[in-house]
Amino acid sequence: MTALVIVDVQRDFVPGGRLPVPRGDEIIPVINRIQSRYPLVVLTQDWHPPNHLSFASNHPGRKPFEKVELDGLEQVLWPDHCVWNSEGASFDPRLDTARAAAIFRKGMDPRVDSYSGFFDNGRRHRTGLAEWLRGMGVRRVHVVGLAADYCVAWTARDAAELGFETAVLTDATMALSASDFERVAAGLRQCGVVVERSDRVGI
Ligand code: VGL
Ligand code: ZN
């Protein structure tokens, strides 16, 4: 069985939000249209406490998009975004969430970021998504959502490493940086991830 994993389609990641992906809203109708092909749909939700150390605002003297080291890991500092229970953390109202069987939240530990829907960036803690998918009989995952060069890519790479047959659907994801995504996509393909338009990938 194939699951559609919809990553972080939240108000803060679309134009008008606090960490907007350029044209990020354009993928929403595509995601809504393809959902019905999948027997299982699951959502991830970026969900940070206000004191999260991925926020530049929690590093005096630092600005968004600078890089720092956090607990031995390289960390991009972001504008405050997806603060838990805030409006910006909610799913974009244009996303059809009625078919979602589960929501996996990530990024709650203030000390470590969590791009992937499976693990935190230090790979110390699991979200439970892998075990849940396996329990549902899933062997293949198709990953869509925001942002292609961060949470979508990290989720897809982990899915492949965890043994799922994995594809990223390029017409249903959008990158913070389109040029970075070219490089990221090459890395994903090396991990065995199919990176293709949704009409070229069977479910
Ligand atoms: C994301 C940066 C910080 C994402 C989440 O969903 O791609 N990017 N937090
Ligand atoms: Zn985040």
C-alpha cells in the first residue's frame, strides 16, 4: 500500500506567513486533487514552542537565515514560525484535511530542529511515523508539501533509508530556494528516491 505524506502545509509556509515559500500556495490544489488516489493520507505539522532554538529571535545578535552550530549540528536560524497553537501553525485552510488519517507533529523539543517527519535532526528521537506506517501495511510513500528543500527532502531521505519505496512529487512541492532544490534532488536520487511529477509516478 502507498501512503501520501503531506508535509507542513501550514499558514506560516505560504505567502503571507512568517516563513513563506515563494508560490507555496500553488501546490495546494494539486495536493487536493491527487489525495483521492491514495488509500492512506497522513499530515505532518511543524510545531514549535516559542523558545525554540531554530528561531533567530532566541539567539541575541543573530539574524534569520544565518547559520549557527546547535548541539554539534549546523542549524539555519529561521524567523519565528509555526509556534504551537498559533494561527500560523494551523494548516492552510485551502488544504483538504478531511481524508487525513493521522497528524504527526515535530519540532517540539526547543533544543533541536526537526525537518524530517520521522526523526529530529540529531536522529535521537522518532516521531512514530515509521512505525505507524508499517503498522498500516505501507511499503511505499509519496512525499509532497513544503518546503521541498527542507522538510520534504529530509522526510523523503529518511523514508528511503527506513526501507520505504519513496517518491517526491515535484508538482506538489515547492522549495524555499529553487536552485538549492536542484542539488537536493540529486542527493535524493542517490538515496534511491524517485523525484518526478505526480502524473509520471504510479501509486
Ligand atoms: C521547515 C524550516 C524550518 C519546512 C520547517 O517545513 O520545510 N523549514 N521549519
Ligand atoms: Zn520549523
